[in-house]
Amino acid sequence: MPGRSGPGRGNLPLSSAKEPRLGASGAGASSSGPVGRLAPSPTGVLHLGNARSFLLAWLSIRQQGGRILLRIEDLDGPRVRQGATESAIEDLQWMGLDWDDEIRIQSHSRKRHDEAIDQLIDQGAAYPCVCTRKEIEEAASAPHEGDIPASETVYPGTCRQRWSNAEEARHASGKEPAIRLRIESGAVPFVDQFRGPESGDVVGDFVLRKRDGTPAYQLAVVVDDAADGITEVLRADDLIPSTPRQLLLYRLFGWDPPSFIHVPLITGPDGLRLAKRHGDTSLGHYRRQGISAAEVVGTLAHLCGLAAEGERWMPEDLIEQFALEKLSPNPTIWDGIRQSPGRH
């Protein structure tokens, strides 16, 4: 596939460049057109679920003539695997997905994450919390209501009125505090560009910064998307519960949120989310088996309603025929690569 300008082809510099400035709208990118992003986490290898989401996100933005950025979301320190960043970049290139501008490394943006958290504390929208996980689980014994996942413990607000800043909490408790967002109303309605009107619960005062000082994902992704001028986020629908939290943060910062598109997950023939029980579905596995990128992309395109079964395609050849309306609203069932002569 022809290369585009920027580091999506050739050398692979990992950005430590100047951070985009956050303006009143939150947009840090200079482009006024559509901007999307690919955001792999280096906690494991890229698999077909990731690949399908990245392919669709790329096609949607490229069809609009927009820009794609690549961000490595590496804040989950203990789970980050050595070499996973380089592997993800190689897999994306093998698939034929490119990007514009330098590669972003999320952990390089800690300064702006911390500044954003300080802003929320100054607004009275966030507060320090020294509660341990065990203390929270013991205190939050009331049953969950509404659409709050039963697996998620709702913070009972123990530290809500105790201290106004982290230094006070640290001095009084002798513990390093986390920072939580003060939630006044749980339900956040929004319109998903694929699913239509949605409404989700924020699920209590969630963490913005962990006790070890690491920014939480929800905070970091909003700050980074705003700084990069991201206008569209396309991802799998298992991340819908994150959307109300992220929209609430956009509202508190006074930034324009991107459009959100949540597409159905890929499942195995048993209807369960694609996982190790369904065998090795990593892109590296298919490469080692001698299966071409065109066969993998062609199979994903078929599952998304963009191509006939068994055809071989590369992403750039799918741009013109991409349409969200062609996707099924039901989970996509994966039952293997279709290998047959076809388009190269």
C-alpha cells in the first residue's frame, strides 16, 4: 500500500516532542478536519478484536479525508510487556494501517495529566482519598441499582468531605492519597453514532489518579484526546461504560467531546468474547502461519459487511466502500480465516 507522509512508514520515532497545548475547546491539533486515533496498549499482543476495531477506526477517518494518530497507552505499568510497543507498531504496519505525525507515548504526557487533575481539585470537583480497596468493599455493602455493573464496587464517599487537597490528606493520614472525581449525578445521556441514543451511569466517585501517582485511564484518555484534537473515537462496545465518565470529564473541563462509535465485539462460535479459549488469534500467529495481511483484512472486511467471503483486501482498497450502515448490530462471530484465491 502506498505510504503516507509522517512516521507511519519507514523509521518509527516514539514521540517525546512538545505536547499540544489545550485551548478553550480542548483541541490541541492544528487540523480542523476529522481526526481519529489508534490506541493500542502494550500489555499484550494485538489480536483480531483489536485489529477489527483499528481497521474500522482507520477506514472511517480516511474515508472522511481526515488524519489518524497513533498513541501507545502505556500507563498500566505492571502489565506493560517488554517489546509490546514495537510489536504493535509492526502489526499495524503489516495490516496496512498507517498514521500521521509522530507516535504518541501516553506516559510522556504525565505533566499535562497532573495539571488537569490539579485543575479539577481547584474547582472543587475532585478530592483526595486514602481508602484501601478492602475498606471500600467493606463500606460499600448496599446492593447495586439500575445499570451499575454488579462487579463494580461503588465508592461510598468516605473521604468526600475530609480534606481539600492531597497534602492535607497525606499529613493527616500518613498515606499517599488517590484522587477521585466528585460525582453529583450518575446518569449521562449521549448519542452513539452507530447505536443511537444511549445513557449510562458514571458509577460513583471514580479515580482520577491512583495512590502510586499514576493517572487513571479515564482521565488520561480524555486529556490526551483533547490535546490531540481527536474528533471521533471508534471502539468496541465493551467500552460503552467508559463513555459517560469521559463525557463528564469533557463537560467539567469545558472541552468539546469527540463523536463516539461503539461497534459489536468479536465473539467465538460459542457466543463468548474472543479469548485464549478460542485459540491463538494474535496477528503474529497468523503471520507465522504464512497467512497474508490481505487474507486477514479480507476476512475482517467480510465480517463487517464490506467484502464477500474469501476475498483478499488491503485497507486502502476498502476506503470507498466503507459505511457504518453495513455493520451488523449483533456481535461478530469469528470462526477462522477464509483462505481462497481472490483479490490481492
